[in-house]
Amino acid sequence: MEKSREINLAWFAYLSIAASVITLGMKSAAYIMTGSVGLLSDALESIINLVAAIFALKMIKVASSPPDRSHPFGHGKAEYFSSVTEGAMILLAAVTIGVAAVERIINPHDLEKLGTGLVISCAASVVNGLTAYVLYRAGKKYRSITLEADAKHLLTDVITTGGVVAGLIIVNITGWIVLDPIVAIFVAVNIIVTGVRLIMRSVSGLMDKAIPEEELTLIRRVLNKHRREDVTYHSLYTRQAGRTSFVYLHLLMPGDWHISRGHEITKKIEDEIRGVLSYSDVFIHIEPVNDPDAFDDYLCGRKNKRRD
């Protein structure tokens, strides 16, 4: 199963690389034909897309590696490094676009063959748009932040192209050449917002953030189904590492139960949680319900009295 997921994710990464190569060639041709700094910014972002896609492929393969002695919880966090890198590359693209735009405002340049250049650029945008759609769906299905980040990066590229094309159409109609670099600056600002959001989400994952509340609700439903007067739980903690969710909890039951009976109910709960939460690892610690100390909750090394 794990190997199958790895193959699927790798193929999506290869798709992203292929799309980046194709669109880079198309947008570079459009820039060479027109001399538009807006189209230059579009081509520069495609270079970033290509580098990010190659790095994403590497990180996906690392994240899909099985647990080993040095990494008993797997390598899922490698995907966060990929998305942080992609966010940083988005910011680099924005800065590069901004510098090129300011230079063009200072030194205006006539534009040529705008019609042909815009057609090529729009065709490249269609390629990116379709690829972003495929990657985003795959990212949601396989819980891969790397594919989601790549999809958002490509979608940002589509928005960039749309802004550039709209600006160049106005330039073609009005003859106001200064609009070309101004549009590029607005595009750069939009890219910065996307990059910052992506980095913040990735850093949150590296900090072992808990799983979303809607997923916690699914876990609580399973636990409450097995809850009764002499069986309960507390110390429910979760964390996300790439596409894997780690669930930890203490399960309390009568102290005079045979260990096999405790194991049976624990195994059932673990299987049911995995059934409602894909790609999850569940760890349950059994405690005697009639022991007051069993309700001690250790959070960040501090002993707290708490019931969930």
C-alpha cells in the first residue's frame, strides 16, 4: 500500500516537472517576441516552478520512505521542507519580478508582436491551470502538502499570466507602455502573499500542530461509542507529520480485567480510528479506571489533572 502511494505521488511530481518545462519554453518565446517585462516576469516564475517541482519530487520520495531505526515515526515531515522551499522560491520570484519592473519603468521599452505573444502565454496558462487542478486533487486525496503547495504555486502562475495578459491588452489599446511594468509589480505583490501563506502553513506543520478539529471530532465519535461507566479515556493528543496523523490517548478500564480483554477493545478502537482517519498511526496507553493517578495528564513535561 505504501509503495503504491509513493509511485502515485512521484508520477504527479513528474507531471509538474513536465508542465514547468513546457510552459517555460512557451513563456520564454513570448517574452523574446514581445520584449514585455510582464511576460519576462511570467517566464521567471516558470523557472522557479521547475526548480520547485524537481525539489518536490525529491522530498516526496524521502517522505514516502518507510520508518527506520533513525526515524521510527517515518519521514513525513520532509514534505514540509519542500513546501517551505517552494514558498521561499515564490518570494524570490516576486522580488525578481519587482526589480525587473522598476528597471522597465526607469527605462521604457516599446513592445512588439503582442498578439502572438499573448496567445502563446495564454496557452501556457491553460497547461498550468490543468496541471494545478490535477495536483490539487491528488494532494487532497493523498494528504500531501507538497502536491498542494505545487498546485497553489502553479495556480499563482495562472493568476500571474492573467494579470500580465490583461495589462498588455490595455497597453495594446491605449499605447501606455508604463502599464506593462506596473502590472508586473501588482503581480509580484500577489505572489508575495501566496508565498508567505505557504511558508506559515509549512512552519506550523514542522511545529507538530494538532490535526484539524473536524478530524478530532471523528476520533471522539469513535471513542465515545465505546465509552461507558467503567471505560473512558483522557489525554487525547494529536500531531500531523506530512500526510500521516499521529493519535495518542489513555484508555481507562477496570483494573481486574484480563489483559487479553483490554487488548481486544484497544485493538478495536485503533482499527476504527484508522477507518475514519486515513493515513493515521494510533497509540493507546491502558490504565486502571479505579486508580486516581490514572487520570494524571502529562503535557509538555508538566503534570496536570484533566479529563477529556
